[in-house]
Amino acid sequence: MQIPEGKKVYFLSDFHLGAPDYPTSLVREKRIVHFLDSIRQDAAMILVVGDLFDFWFEYRSVVPKGFVRILGKLAEIADEGIPIHFFVGNHDMWMSGYFEKELGIAVHHQPVYYHFGQTSFLVGHGDGLGHGDHGYKLLKKIFRNPICQWLFGLIPPHIGISLANYFSKRSRIMTGTTEDQFLGEDKEWLVHYCRTILKQQPIDFFVFGHRHLPIDYALSPTSRYINLGDWVRYNSYAVFDGQHLELKNHPA
């Protein structure tokens, strides 16, 4: 993709709408909608890199109640011809066609390679990548298994969604146990993953979410790992203007 002059590519992730409660989430949702309005004039593409919701499951004819502002705004922007790409996260991996059909948004379940001009990117949510965390990787396989999703879909929505929200409250974003500092290269699993990929092919920018901490880390003189942080504490995002990628914060 060639970025038109004056246009930019925006990356943002980890809104966790629905957490920790409705009033707090609503304030955050309105802030994000305002941000989306502010970038629509110069956006060539918008990539939402996972965990838009704290929980999302698409039943055959039911989707979770709420979030009409963010869903309407994304549909409005997509209707204007601005491509929006969504990467499922560990909190909203149960996507089954609603975003594509109703909102006109491309949905990705795995990291995707992009070329914007001469600059290469690898973009994904970041969960389950790299070595270690075998317990979560097993759980992720179960959650993404079509049979398991079909069985969960048999549970009445008011029970299934209530059950999922209960377990969501035990997550790190709800309990405040997110790591709030860079742990060093040897303990940052996404850094290890990036270095593994770099052994196979050159990538200019690796862009992930999930970590909840804004990170701009030089992997080499020609490659950087960017973590987008979140909109719970940082209101952080990245923007690429065709030449430079910058990690920024939106005023609260």
C-alpha cells in the first residue's frame, strides 16, 4: 500500500470496553470515539490491534449489549472508504462475521505482514506469541476451537455473557496487576518473538498490543518493536506518516 501524501496509518489497541464497570467504560468509549473523529480526515488506514472489548462473543443472532457509540463510529468511518483492520485479542477472540458483515471491517486472527511503501510491518495483538506461557497457549487453543465455541453458544446469552464477565473480572486489567515497566529484553517475550522473526526475514516495525505498556524498543539499527500500550491508563497509539512511526498519547 502506498500512503497518499498527507495521509497516515493509525495503530491503537486495548480499549477493554466494559471494564471495570459501565460508567467508567462509557467515559473511555466517548474518549475513543472523539479520538477517532479527530483522525478521520487524514487516516489512510486504521488498525485496531485487539481487546477492543473486555469480553465479546457472537451468538448466532445475539451480540453483547452496549458499545453502540464505538461500533457506530467504526462503521461510519469504514463507510467513508477508510480501511479498518481489527486483530482479535485474548478478550475478544470470539468473532464470527459480525464485524465483516455489519461494519465492513476486516478481521484477523493471526499477525499480518504489511508493506506501506518501502516500510515493512508485522502487526498482531501479541498474546500467545514467543516462548513460554504454555498454560495460556493451551487455553487459547481451547477457546478458539470451533467445537468449544459451538458448545458455549448453546448456553443462553444472559448466562453465557454473565459467566464470561465474571471470569473477565479476574483478568490483569481488572485486578491492576499489569506490569508497568519494561522488564528487560530477557523477560519480554515479545522481544524474543521479534528476534526470532528477524532471523528469518527483515522487518522494520513490529507492532503489538496486549502488553498494556507503551514501548518503543530498538531491536537493531533498522528494526523496532512497538507496543501500543492501552486506553485504560495511557490513551496511547502509534501513527505512521509514510516515513516515521511515532508512539503518542491522546490528551485525556
